[in-house]
Amino acid sequence: MIDAQIASIRKEYMRASLLEEKAATNAITQFSNWWNDALQAQIEEINAFALSTVDQNNFPHSRIVLLKSFSENGFIFFTNYLSTKGQNIAHNQQVSILFFWKELERQVRIQGIASKIPKADSEEYFFSRPISSQIGAHASAQSQVLANRKALEDKVALLEKQFQTEPITMPDYWGGYQIQPKEIEFWQGRESRLHDRLRYTLQDDKAWKIERLNP
């Protein structure tokens, strides 16, 4: 049975278009252009994206993480390497990420290969974080079963005391991943669900092939 109240939720997308003659020939340039539009629109947490990985049983897992940098080399985020996402990536480096900027009626879907960044780069970012976040990285056995909230808070308190007398370090199990894109799709909402979709596919010569997809 279809829930009519839910099914009737509908929004027309009429803010903009995405046409080939106005799109950049390079996918990262196009992403940068849209990123700057999102910055100017003052979208809250524009760097939040859904990261999808696959486990050893071929079940997908999705969660929101935060982008910390992007360039021609890829998209960087940080996490606990022993977390579910880290274990999934160790099993299968192929991942998908999705940005959704509803205020601009846009989404960007990226498929690529995730790999760890150099330790020195992870340390540079780690020590730029607030001390509380650094301690949190030590305290949390991310994705593991936790008895209760108090157990976590007690561990944080113990670490806060410990790091008053000794220098804090970056845990060996914490660091960054870089997702090297192979395919990037830009989606611009349009009226009557006739959305604009441009797919950029990276070729062997490092050029991007651009194709329009049906909405």
C-alpha cells in the first residue's frame, strides 16, 4: 500500500540549468565551479557527503563524512582506519560519494578508488584539529560495540589527564583517504523531472569524456 501523504511530497526544480556549452571540459574544474557557487550560497556544511563502501558480503554501507580537501588528485577525508568504512576500503577500494546541495537543486555523484594518504599529510591535519577532537580519536574504537555512554566519557577523562603530562600523538589507526575519481556525474534539478545530467568519465589520456544522460 502506497502512503499517499508521503507520495504527494513534490518539489519543482527551477533554479538553473546545466548545458554542455557552459560546462567545463575538466570534471574537477566543473566541481570547483559548483563548489564556489555553494560557498557563495552559504550552504551549511557544504563539505558533507555520503560515502558508500562495500563489505566482504557485498552489502553496501553509506554514511556522511566531511570533505577536507580536493584537487586534480582527488577528494580527501579522514577517519579511523579500523572503522567499518576502513575495513570495507581495505577489502574493496572502489567507493562512491555523493554531494547533495538542495539549496542549489544540485547533486554530484563520484565513483573512484580510495587509498591512504601519506602519514605526514594526516599528521598535518590531525594536529590542526582542536585538542578535544585529537583526544576523541584516541578514545573512540570507531564502529566497535560500546557498553554505554559513560564508558566512553570515562575513557576521554582518563586520556585528558594522561595528555596533561605527555605529548599527544596521532594514533597509528587514524588518517586520511584520497578518492581518485574515475567518473563524476553532475545533476541539476529541472522542471517536470526533466533534470540535466552530465557524466564525466576519465580516459586513459587523462582527458574527460562528457556525455548527457537521460533524467
